[in-house]
Amino acid sequence: MEEAIRPSAKRRNRPVPLAFAYVGLVLFMIVYFARPEDWIPGLAVVPLAKITGLLILLALAFSFSEIRWNLPREVTFLILLITQLWFAAVLSSVWKAGAVNVMVDFSKVLPLALVIYAAVRSTNRLRWILFVQAASVAAIAFASIVNRHAPGGRLQGALSGIYANPNDLALVIDLTLPICLALAVITRSIWGKVAWALAMIAMIYAVFLTASRGGAIALVIAAMVCLWQVGFRDRRFYLFLLVPVAVLGILVYGGNSLKQRFEQTKIDSETNRRDTEASGSAQERKELLVQSLKVTAQHPVFGIGPGNFVIVSGVWHVSHNSYTQISAEGGIPAFLLYLLIFWRASSNLRRIRKYPRTGKAIQLLCMALEASLAAYLVGSFFGSLAYQLFPYCLVAHTSSLLLITHRERLASSGTPKSQVTPAQVEVTVWQ
């Protein structure tokens, strides 16, 4: 009996695995999503992103022996994608130095994905990571509404980086809304539910104020997935009644700019006239899409180098399409690897749904990640987001959630001999 108790006591006293790596990950998420250097005086001169990135690398180095290096395929595909893009940068005939700078910044997504997969080993850890992301984006959406900096009638983010452009701000909010919904349903606090509900209303309102057509479409996709998973499957039919009320209220108070942009998108095909900014933007994006496809056909193997399409476009604009962005700048191999990464993420979520008797928190987090991925896969047709870290964080979250689900399933299926409890030993002795 003492021999059975001794390992159990050791397990209770053992430090939490990869705690240092997890703390570094949380700090990195706070810096990346909350951007404190933009609103705290004096932090603008401190390279917080580099410091926290270095912290993650150190955490990986010191925890090397604890990490199980049976990497999921999506991480393997990410490694191959980064390798392909580095070849494209070094072999670029357009601007090699610029492409290398893009890759230096983008390559930190690999240690980030590794730390997420290795350190986020429990539902509570995953919930805290998602809480940091959701709370940061919700706060920035609220601050953007309060500041109301809207040149040309379109809301811009209160901070720089991924929030500066109205289209990027709208899509980041779209990707975060399902996570807010999942956290609102999971929490048992009434005040917590109220806070998340108010945050989601403000975020949806901010999407309408950005007047982003791609953001509005991605919002519809995310809402449809959430309603199907939470409203229909879980029999929360009251959510269907809240949708028309929320949409009508937001359209009345903040949807005029978005409605006008959709109405002005149509171009006179006979005269090719672009009488409005919205129609001119639509025509310009069509031309950029065609040009990015031509660049892909001309440079199919390694592309022209990451970040170099703005140079060959002639108008110093990105392709406004993540799929053709990656194919034109990294070649067709990079495009295929890019698709495989997100296909594997979707496959992870399908496998989680097939597990019987999964916990409610896991089901809700699976729904949130599924809705966010669907919103990104559709919304990225209208924006150049292939080098942003947010979508790859979602992919890494699906890897961690699948691992957590598998571990909980093994734990519920039976207790290994090495984990026999003292009570079980006592019963055996009396028998």
C-alpha cells in the first residue's frame, strides 16, 4: 500500500509540465493581441514582441526533454511552408532583402505553434489562452468605437499593427467572436455572461462600422456555424430569436456605411465606370487578383518572394487575397502547403466531434475554433493575411484541443496500473 501511495504523492508534488513555456506563451499573446506598447507610455521603444519571442525560444530550449516530438502533420506542413518561403525569399529576383525581412518576422510562428502544442495540455490552459485573445480584441473593438476614428466613413482600429486597417480589424473581430461566445456559455458567472454578451454586441457593431464587405461576409459565416452548433444541436433555440433583433438594431444604428458599400460595388460593365470608392475598390481588387494569378503562372516554383507583390503590382497594393498572395510570392508548393495546414486543422476538429462523451467545454471550444476557421477561410479571400500569426494560432489550438480530448478519453476509459489509488489498494488487500 505504501508503494502505491508513494508514486501518487510524487505526482502531486511534481511541477506543472512546461509551466515556464506556458507563461512565456501567455506573455507573447498579451503583447501580440493587446499591443501594450501602443497605449502605455514609454513602451514604444521597448521591443516587447522580440523579448517575448526570445522568452518562448528559451522556454523551448530549457524544456526540450519534456516535449514529445511526435509532431502533428499540420506543424510538419508549417515547417515545410516556412522552408519553402525562405527559399522563395533567398532566390527572389524582385527584392531579396525585403523578402528576408518578411520571413524573419513570419518565422516566429513556428516556435509559437510548437509552444502552443507542447505547453497547452489542459482545457484550463487553453481557455486562458483564448481568454487573452478574446478579451484583448474585445477591448480594442470597444476602444475603437469610443475613439471613432473613421476617415472616409470607415472605422479604424484604436491601435496599430493588425488593427490599423478596417478590413483586417473586421476579420480579426470575426475570428474572435466565436471564442467569446464559447467562453460566455462555459462560464458559470452571470456577470461573466453579461460581460461577454456586451462585448460581442460591441464587436459586431464595430464590424458594421468598418464597412468591410469581406468582414461582413466572414461574420455571416461565423454566425451560421455558431448557430448551427450551439443553437440547433444543443437546442438553445432562443439564440435564433436574438439574431434578427441584434442585426436590425445594428443595421439601424451603424450599418449605413456597409449597406452603401455593397450597393455601390456594382460596376457598369459597358462603360467600366467607377463612380464611387466602393466600385473602384472592387474593380481594383479584380485587377489585382488577375495579376496575382499571372505572377503565379510566371513563377510557379518559388514565386517572387514574400511581400514582393506590392512591387510588381504597379500600384503598390497587396493582392487582397491570401490564397493568391501565397501562390504568387511563394510558388505553387507554398500554396499547396498553405491549404494542407488548414485542411489538417479542420480534420482535427472533425475528429474531436466524433469522440463520444466529450466534455461540454471541449465541445464548445471545438465549435468556436470551427467557426473561426470557417470565417478565416472565407474572409481570407478578401484580404492578404497569409503572414499574420492569428490564423496559425487557431491551427495550433486545434492540435492542442485534439491532444487534450485524446488524453481525457484515455483517462476516462480506465486507470492504468501505475495510477492505482490507495483506496483501490485497500480494497484489494481486504479481498
